[in-house]
Amino acid sequence: MPSSPRSFDVAIVGAGICGLAHALAAARRGKRVVVVDRDQQANGASIRNFGFVTVTGQQAGECWRRARRSRDVWAEVAEAAKIPVLQRGLLVIARRPEARAVLEQFLATDMGAQCRLVEPGHVGTYGAGLRSELFAGALYSPHEIRVESRDAIPRLADHLSERYGVAFWRETVVHAAAAPRLETSRGIIEADLVIVCPGDDFHTLHADRIAAYGLTRCKLHMMRLAPPRFDERLPVIMSDLGLIRYLGYSELPAAPALARRLAAEQGEHVANGVHLIVARSADHSLVVGDSHHYAATPNPFAPTAVDDLILDEYAQIFQSDAPPVTERWTGTYASAKDRLTVVDKPSEALRIVLVTSGTGASISFALAEEVVADLFD
């Protein structure tokens, strides 16, 4: 790794999906880009979640628009970088009439375009294995795509290097980041513009600026299950617990009635922030989660009882109990009560960018295009 100064148009701190998205947006403009990260490879939230690019259910307006644009960029990049798209589409299960009412209201919005309500008797057309006789209905969305995040993020970085000449300084700590220079553990980097994408590290760089947003961190539980015996035509599955967490649903008039019923019937699930997403991997195993617990410094422990709540919800959706768990892990991401993203502008040549809603895979490409456009245009 060179220790002498190097000169770039744009220096980006952080090689998670947010940082890589900014690298792509700048490189597509023909800019000389360097990405600096303290780890040897991506190891944070970007590889610990579902790799599920979620459009349907994102908050109406700016977030939903960003998700649609990011999905399109993902499709372009996946083809160019040879990142397999493992699943397409989303099936949101309504176990209760109150959940169906939320889905019906969603379909009446602009965001419901191309989505459709599925009657219980027709859920099986999307694949066998669901307990459709117990459902009040479902919503099918064609907009989503799913990649294996632990593979997709490294492939995206390789693509940026090979296709656009983006430089990567790995295992490098940035001590100070403000154009026209970065002070790092491996020497000075000169850059006209600097973009800091710190993930859930609020203290290493520009701590005073980040502190003003009152951020915290969210810990989630994730599992991988052995390959099950159900129809692999199934799209990604979400249960109605998600309808009170995703703002595109939870801000609809029918959502409070569902929230009250869920609190009465599944209070422990709600208290632990459990909702169910089931995604299929190339080896036919399932990535299943997740839960939500908030703290400035989340503890590293993963109680089995929380995993059991997730697996219980799985059993309510599928005809058979969950297959054996082959992997368990936790992840953390930046979270805010009053915003989905932070784009801070300490100077004309410096941006601090965080996704504070757990939607990095879903909105980062569009957010990065906006940030880069603002810097250059």
C-alpha cells in the first residue's frame, strides 16, 4: 500500500454499500475515486442483512422514489458485475383482516402500481408450502430483487476497481477527513472532494457533526436455515408483522387497528421488533430474520428467545416448522427516530452520509447519485 501522497477527485471513507454507491456515482462521471476502509473486507451491516432491495413498503415520497431508482441501478450493476439475482418479487402475507385492510389501502396509492391483491385461494399460484388456508390474503409486488449480500458487496467492489479504476485502500484508518486531504494510517490522500460514509461509527470522524442528529444503533438477529422442502418458485416472503414497521404501510389509516391487534396477540414479538422476512439463497438455504433492539452501544449477545420468536412467526406462515438453523449472527446499523438518512454538509467539498433506517441496500444508489450531483453540479 503506497505511503506517499496520492491525488484523486473524490475520496470516500467507508466501503459498505453506501460508500460503494457513492464510488459508483462518482466513477460514472469519469472522476478519479479512492475508497478507504479500516477493514480488509466489508464486515458490517452491508453484508449482515438480507440483500433484499425493497421497494414496496418504503415510505411514500422521497424514500420510495429512491428505492425504485436504486433497484434499477442494482439491476444494471448486477448484470455488469455478474452478481446473481436470486429472487424477484415480494409476497406480503396478511394473516388477519386488519392486515388485509392495510394492503387494500396500499394498493389504492400510487405505490401500489403493478402490485396486486392475492386472495387466499390463489396464494398457492406463487408456490406451494404456505398455510394459505389461514390467511386473509396477500399482496404481490414485482418490484423487488434479492442478492446474497455477503457475496454481492465484494463483487461490487471488484467491479468498481476493474471497470472504473476505483482505488481501494483497505486496512487503513482515517484520522481526519476534510478536503483537500485525508490523513490516514498509511499516509496522506489528496482529494478535491470528500464523502464520509461511516455506517454506525459515530465517533471516529466528525463526531460533533454526527452527534447533532441524535442517532442510536439498532441490533438485529439473523439466521440461516437448512434447505426446506417447499416450492422454490416462492418470492421473498414477509408476514403482516412487517406492516407496522415499514412506513409505506404503517402510515396508512388502517395501520393503527392492525398495530393494536398485533400488540394484543403477539405482544412479545412486537416488543422485540420482530418481523419476518424469508429469502432463498443459491444453495437453497433460507436467510430468515429479524428483530430490532436499540442502544447507543448494543450488547453482543443474541438471546435464543428472540430467535424463537422469529421461528415461531415462520411456523405461522409455512406448512411445516422451520428447518434446522445452520448459522446465527447479529448486525447493527445507524438509526434515527426522525429521519431515514443524514446528509450533512460541513463545507462545499465535504459530505457526511448515513442511512439511518436499515435500508442501505434499498436506497443507497439513488442517495449517492443525489449527493454526487450536488457536489459536482
